[in-house]
Amino acid sequence: MARKSLIQRERKKQKLEQKYHLIRRSSKKEIGKVSSLSDKWAIHGKLQSPPRNSTPTRLHRRCFLTGRPRASYRDFRLSGHILHEKVQACLLPGATRSSW
């Protein structure tokens, strides 16, 4: 189980990213449309004004149940060992165990 403070920090980053998502997207579109370098620098400065933790690259996927930051499968939002336990107990529809 991950520490509660790390999980809360990640949730705070997610909220910030959602809050500034439209500002970042519109600024990036403007940079593509503008041709002069001075205008691009002005827009780039506006793009740097939101907090750093609002960028989507700072987000990290975590396990839905345990909060584990590594080995988390996107499709199920579970870490590897939890996914294995759920599949063994036949609790995940669509997941099959391998046998050879």
C-alpha cells in the first residue's frame, strides 16, 4: 500500500491538470498559428505561467486499489499482483488465464 500523502499529492496534480487543461491547449494552438518569433515568445511565457504540477507529464498512473505507482495496467487500472489475484478469482470479465 502506498503512503496516503503520495496518493493525495497525485490527486492534487490531477485536479490542477484538469483546471489548466484548456489554457494549455489554447496556448499551444496559438503558437502553431503565429509566425513571428516575438509573438511566440509572448505566448510561450503565458504557457509557463500556470503551476508546474498542472502539466500532464507530471501525472503518474497508480493502482486503483493499492495506490502502487509501478506496474499498473492501463486497461484495468490495477497493479500486476492485484490483477493476477483478480484473474485467479475470476473477478475480471474478459481476462483469461494462460495455460499451456
